[in-house]
Amino acid sequence: MSRRAWLISGAAVVAIIVVVVAIVVSVSGGDSSTDSSASSGGSVAGAEAVLAMTKGIPQNGFTIGKASAPVTVTEFVDPQCPVCKKASTDAVAALVKGPVKSGEASLTVEPLTFIGSDSSTAALAIAAAAQQDRGFVYSDIMYANQGAENSGWATEDLLTGIASAIPGINVSTWQSARSSQAASDAVFAASDAAKAAGANATPTFVIKGPGGSKTLTGAIPGSEILAAVQSVS
């Protein structure tokens, strides 16, 4: 598997504003009649595995893990990035099952939108889930359902199905939140955070702890990110 990363160009970052605004307008006209909270993961690909992996771990906004964890990991992603999908099944899974579950580290996802319109649609869906403290779980399930770039894979049925599969999400509230100012602000904030961190590719992991900080990029193996956590602990 290639460890190529998807570079963020200056023009693409500027284009985020236009694309996200357009997607917010589109989402605001969607159907928000569903009013349910899920309990089992249903038939959505990847949902049962992600829910089992994250069971019992505190979640807050885009973050999974204890607020008191001494090590913080921030992952800059694009929902359409296939390298991010690879990372979710290796490095991210190792991180969650290990130091996040044990309380040594927390993990925060920051969704970027530079690949195209599906990125923006998906990022707003993640941001809406984060308003109900399920941002990470939503993002991770989404990777199991990722389609080809800019193919229109981030459909209403798929995005709503993922929300419906996650315990703790009120789907009607989530639908309304997708077109909220808070969701679009969160997506813009992720772009600002990426620039501040010098993250010019996805996925980029920024690991900080009492022992310093490290930055890793690409579909790194689980052993590498675990070693980075230990090195800054």
C-alpha cells in the first residue's frame, strides 16, 4: 500500500469556503423528519466493529478518550482521502485499542475538505455528529463506507444511515445540525488548525505530551504511532 499523502494546496484551502457554503445551503433543504436514536449499529458497514472498539471510552465533540489523558493526538483528515481510510484500520485502530482505551492518550479528528464536494458534505456530517459527542465514531464508520473521490458517494441515505447506526445520536437533531453555523464554523476551524500545525497532507498526526511533540504523516503502521505516544509520555 502506497504511503502517498494528499497535499493541500493554497488554492484548495481557499476553495473550502466556497464549497462548504454551497453544501450548507444544500443540506439545509434536506429531510430532517427522522427522529430516532440507534442502539445496535444496524446494517451499516463497519458500524458494529467501530462501536465495539470504542465501547466504554469517553467521547466529547470530535475527541475520544479521557479529558485528563497526558498525551493528545490530533489527526487531520479528509473524509475522501483513501490514505486516511488505510490509517483508520491500522494506526488509528491501534491507538484507540491501546493508549486511548487505557487513558494514556486522547484522539481528536479534524475534518478537512480539500478534495471536493463530497469532502464538504461528509465533514459537515461529522461536525453535526460531534455536536452530540460522536464525531470520532461517525468519522471512523464513514471510512468503511468511503467511495471513489468526488463520485457522489456521500449521499443522504449513507450519511443518515451512519447517524442512525450510532447509539447516542438523535437523528433529527443531527440533520438540523448539519446546516448549522456551528457545523460550518467547526469545519473552517479545522482548516485553520491544520495551517497552524503545518499539516500540509492527510492524514497528519500531531502527538503532544509531557515529553514533547511529534508529527507523523501518511498511512503509518500502528507500531509507529504507539512508539510516538510512548516517546512523548
